[in-house]
Amino acid sequence: MSKKSSRFSPAQRGLTLIELMIAMILGLLILLAVLYIFQGSRKTYGYNEELSRVQENGRIAIDIINNDLRMAGYYYGGPIWRLLLRGGQKVTDYSGDNVVATIANITSPPVIDLSVSGTAGTGATPGEATHVATLPGAVATGTDAVTITRITQSFPVQAQDKDGISISNAFNVTSINNGENLLLASCRGLVTLTVASVNANPATLSNTIIPTVPIPDERNKNFGNAGRILRFGSVQYSIQNTGRKNAAGDAVYSLFRGNQELVEGVEDMQISLGKGDENNDGSRPRTVTGYVALASASGLTQQDWGDATALRVSLRVTSVENVLENAPPSIDSGGILFTPRTDDRRIHQIFSTTVALRNRTF
């Protein structure tokens, strides 16, 4: 009698427990390898993305500041206005008698300084262990700020006498504010004035700018209706708290132009004044012999700013999020040693530029 045959062939048998465990272990190892590669790729991608953003933001911030600094002290016209804007030098009165007088003698109120000025920061900068976050809208502690002034508008004079200057309605002078300082200038002379009011003249289709003090007769004869009214504009660059926070809860700082946010991640700005020895004629030097950092200088006056012929600006730009494995090293930020907090894992880079104030170095 034959033996009962098996119901399953060898090819149909299942896995043994050992084989199943080996397969599971191999699968887990492969899954762990994939996860490891994925995590590494994710970190690398995050780092590269933040690094690219830092470099892009740094270049943009430097370009914006460069453009405005090169326009510092910009004005319309010829050399006579340049001499005025130098402040304290002598100006030739081209009324025909070639009288040489100091600016103080030919203008009232005093000449407006078309240049750059700034304030030095005190205390710890953003990112340092002892830094206390500033409120949004305020300049961050430890960071410098710079104000740039230049002529932004020019209006041709329609008619003018000592009591007022008429400007055609084709030009919008109604935005000029009472108390604002203006410059009345032509190739024959110049004078500063403070606005008392701007009155409409429907009959002549013009607006008349009334100065607080009548233009002196000896100056009034120089202009007639050939002059121009020049309007000044100023803007401040500073570092401010945006009011936003990153994933770790750190405040996010940005470069601001006035109250407008420009570039995210700029945490510090340090400024140095480029100065040189005066020329023999008392004019500003064309060559810079050294730089003075605002942070290391005390009691800088408007005259010190007025004598500067170049500015060096250093920006510390950071990534918004933590992407580093370890705390970054200390770096020099415009002459100030910046030491990050021990728990800081963000990227920090320094971007610097040196700008000749070309409207002074002529």
C-alpha cells in the first residue's frame, strides 16, 4: 500500500520564522538608510537655501545702501551750489561785483547741510547673549544708523520778489509744509528760506511760497524769475525688530529705510567715517587717509560728518532659521567682535562696502 502523498509541493511552502526575521531586519536596515539619506538631504537643502538667502539679502542690502549713499548731497546745478553745500567755505556772489562773503553772511536761516549723518549704537547687538530685543519701530541696540540727505525736487520760479516766490500750478508745491527749509538758487546766487505758507493764486495759475523772513534786497536782485526752488529729502537706514519670530522663538530683524522694511535677516550695521587732511585751500580732501568707526568714536559732531568724504558700511546678515549643527564662531562686524549665543545655530555673514561721497569729492 503506497504512502499518502503530501498536499503541498516544496515550491508552495512558506517562510520559516528565521527567514522572516532576516527579511524584516534587512527591510528595516534599508528603511533606516533611506531615512538617513533623506534627513541628510533635507538638512543640506535647508542649509543651502538659508545660505543662498543670506547671500542674496546681503547683496541686495549693500546695493540699496550704495545707491543712496552715492546720491548723498545730490543737487541740481553748477559749482556755486556745490560751494554752498560744502558749508563754512567762501562763496562768490555773482551779482556783478564779485563780492566774496561767507555763507553765514549771505543766508538766513543758516544753510541746510546736504550730507550724511548718523548715530552710533550702544549695548549688545541682536544675536548676542546679553542683547534685549527692541520693540518694533525702534533702532536695535548696538547697531548704527545713517541718515542721507539730498535734493529730491526742483521747481522753476515763475515770478519772485522779496516777499514770495511764485511757482506754476503745473508743479505740485502744495505738498510743501509750513516750516520746511528750501533753497532758492540760480547761476547768479542762492539763499535758504523757511516756508511760512503756500498760497494759491488762481488768477496767475500759480502757488506762492511765502518765506518767514523776507529775502534781503541785496540778495533778491540776483534771482528775478530765473531761479529754482529746491526741496530737500532725508531718509534713515537702520536695523529694526520686525515683530516676527523664527521657529526657535528668536526675534527677526531687518534693514529698514525709514519705516519701510527692505531686507530680512540684517541684524547689525556698523559705520566708519573716511577722513583725510584738508587741502591747502581749505577744501575737503579727495584722498581718505583713515577710517573712524562710530562705535569707537565719542562726541562726533556735525562738522565731523561734514568733513567725511567716504563711508564704510558693514552689515551682518543672518539666516532666519537654525540650520547649523554647532554654534557659529565669533566674527568681526565692522570693527566690533560679534560672539553668538551658545544656542545659536544660524548662519552669520558680513557684507561690507566703501562708498566715496562723490558729491563732496569734486
